[in-house]
Amino acid sequence: MVLAQGVSRGQWFASRFALASATTIALSGLLAAVFAWWWRPAADRSYGLFWYENTVLSGSGPRVVAAALFGLAAGTLLGLLARRVLAAMVSTLLVTGAMTLLLEWTHRARLLVRPHTYVSAGSTPKPPMGEKWSTGDYGLITATGRHEDVLNCPFPSGTQLKECMTAHGYVARFYQANPAGDYWTFQWTDTAVLGGLAAVLTVVTMLLLRRRV
């Protein structure tokens, strides 16, 4: 059918893929907007979803649009390779699911977005956690700047903590966490990864299509 048209295979594919991409962007953008409308009134409240939960990081913002485009690009390439609708659908589901799990792992591991280190001098109270996303990494700092386990002085505050820190030569306490503002850093990082992969897969599809008869 493609060869019988008055346009090249590349032009035919570009026109069809552009229409599919525009539809995907519109629908996924609408879904992201609906989620934001539902989530924002209860964002980061004890009765709602916190900004760093997988549901929020994966289901809101520009990342949703990039993920949809990645799924479209992956499905198009897999359809070209498999030439079977059901096989392509199953493969696309597996690939997009694996990519989602991989990105969620990078969130938990802070692999792409590094946490901030918050320090309180001496035995003074630590800065409040608030809406930060803690890594679970906290402890004590020596005069040379080395970080050591909090269990070396397992006291939340008071005289015991002060005496223990003095005895061991600790000068401050620390904890690592991502502030709420990092929500957008996570969003744009995921968007760049998924969007870049979508572009690469689309180029590969076009190259393969040009070589096939």
C-alpha cells in the first residue's frame, strides 16, 4: 500500500506518526492536567499523596507526555519488527512497564537527582523534615568532615547527646533528603530520558522502514 502511494515511505510514515504523536500529546497532557487538578488540593498532606510517591512522580507533569511518546515510539518500532499486532502489543507493554520500573528505581536510589545534605551544628535541633523526601541516611560529622553512623550517639537530644558528641569529637549532625522543589527536577529529568529514547526509537524506525520493501 505504501509503495503504491505518490509519496515516499519516509513521508508516509512521517505524516502518520505526526498525527499519532499529536493525538498522544493531547490526550496524555489532558490526563496529566486532570491528575494535577485532583492531587494539588491534598498535595503533601497527611491525608493525601506526597510529591515523591511513585503515583505522583510517574502520573503527573510533563513526564506523562514523554512516557506516552516513548510508548508510541516503542510500539511503532516493535510493530515493524514483529509484524504481528498481538506480539507488538505485548512487547510494548513489557518494554514500557520495565522502563517505568527502572525510572522508579532511579528515584529511590537518587541516581539521577542527587539529595541535599542538611547540617545542624553541635547538638542543636536538626532542621525540620517538612515536605522533604528523606534518603534514610543521617548521622554525625567529625571535625574533619567525615560522616559517621548515628548509632554512635543514639540520643535524639539533650545532655546525653551533647556529652556523647563531645566524647567522640562530633561537631554536627546531618541528614540527606530532597526538598519539595526537586519534584520538578525529577519531572524534567524523566522527561529528558523518556523523550530522548522516544526520539532515538523513532529514528531507528525510519531507518529500518527505508531499508524494507
